[in-house]
Amino acid sequence: MKRKFFIDTDTASDDAVALIIALRHRDIDVVGIGVVAGNVPLEMGVQNALYTRELCGSTAPIYVGAAKPLVRELRTAQFVHGIDGMGDIGLDLAGRQPNAGNAIDELIKSAHEFDGVLELVTLGPLTNIALALQKDPSIAKKIKRCVVMGAVADHIGNVTPVAEFNMWVDPEAVEVVLQSGMSLEFVGWDISRKFAVITPAESTMLRAMDTLFATFSVDIQRVLEKFCENETQLAGFDLPDPIAIAYAINSSVADEVREVYLAVETQSPVTEGMVVVDILGIMHQTPNALVVTSARHDVFMSMLMDALEA
């Protein structure tokens, strides 16, 4: 029996690779893909998801979700992933039609249909998830686990000095999710920065695979690669969403996982969107999430290469 995944994404260049990993995995049945505004405006994210689905020859349904955060204006990451979110390499990213239905309602429906077995993976801001929880709080206990690509356990941010982008876009939604009682597992940007950087040599190796998937997955990182060199100072481009989805599929991607208490800052202009990860238990609060604090680059690369084969 294949495992049931519902993926929520703000589809840009690393999300697309994550979708390829999930959609092409023999043990995973992606029962739904919700799209949320984040890396790019909503309609652009929808088209990017549809393009990637088509590339994979998949029929997984894709649903349109929230166009903006719960209470804030949308702040995108087009300066990271390109205006189209896919590296601005000239892809035909228009004209495809999403499935009928709303991402929030379809997540609720899937949670009930696959009660106790549905695994939710979030690759973008948590707006759709928060809206679903507000509409039907019971889904928190019906979803088997929710793997979140977000936050940073070492509190070194990628959009402010202390905040990770997905959490910063909609911190109020993060608060709803953290307080929901859902079984949460966080894979932060620190894990990507330390264990999911694709070096120039590895990029060359992936391209040498000479498959449609490998070439696509490298080419769409063109704008991200420059951002990583100039802003986050990495020796290559990193893939936060792919390592999060790889962990969701195969827990041995993680080398260390801690059970800790998380809280999000929604007020401070200096630390807004920061998810406080209480590694030492200083706050003496009951843990509300698992947090991956170390991972294995070799396992991740093996899964990535398997996904990108012809």
C-alpha cells in the first residue's frame, strides 16, 4: 500500500524538485497538491506546479489556495528564484488549468478520507494549513504527521538575520499551526544550508545524468545560484524543499531529531517571523514539535539522483 501524501507548495525552483521527488517515488501516492502564495504570487505558483506535474506525467490533483497571508500583505522571494520562480530560463509557464476545488477544502477532505494515514508536507508559508485548521480543527488529529520546511534551529535566517522565509511570510499562520496539536516535524533552512548544498561539482554530475528531470532541476536554479553566492554565501545552491520531502519519505535522511518547544514571533519588527526553537528547554514548556538538527548529505543525494533518473 502506497503512503498517502498531501503537499502544500509555493512552487518555485526548489519546490519543483521536491515535487519531482514525491511524484516519481514508487512508494508515495500524492493525493493532492495545494498551492499557496509565497515564493511567487499565487497564479504563478499554480502554473509552476502544473508544469512540473506535466513534466512528471502525473495526474495528482493540484488545487488553488490562499493568495495572501492571514493578515499581512504578500512578500515574495522572486529575488531568490527569479520573476517566474523557475530561474527565468524561458519555460512556458502559462495556460494550464488546475483541478476544481479549493486547496483548503481539499486538505480537509483528504484528512477525513485518509484519517490517521495522511501525511502532510508543507514547502511554503503555512497559510493554507492555518485556514484549514481554523475551518475544521479536528483535522489536527486526523493527519498522521505534518512535515514543515521552515524555521532554523540555529536561528540564522535567510530573509532576516533570524527568520526563515516560509515562516516570515505568514507568522500568524505559523502560530495557528503550532497551537493546533498537530504532529509536527520541522526541517529548517539550517538543514538545507548545512546538508543540502549542491556544489558545482555535484551540479555537473547531475547534469551529466543527461535526463529531462536532471537538466530541468539544475537549470531552474540559475537565479538561486547567484543569490546563494552573493547573499547566503554558500558553495553552490541549496535545496531546502527537496531535503524536507526526502526526510518526509525516508526518515534516515535525518541524523539527529530533537523533541522541542517552538514559538513564533509575530510582533517584534526586529525578529518578526522568527521561530524560537527551545533546544535547551529553557522555557520549560511541553514540546510541540520534532526538529531535525542534523542530516545526511549522502542519503539525500542518493534519493535526489534516484528521482532524476530517466
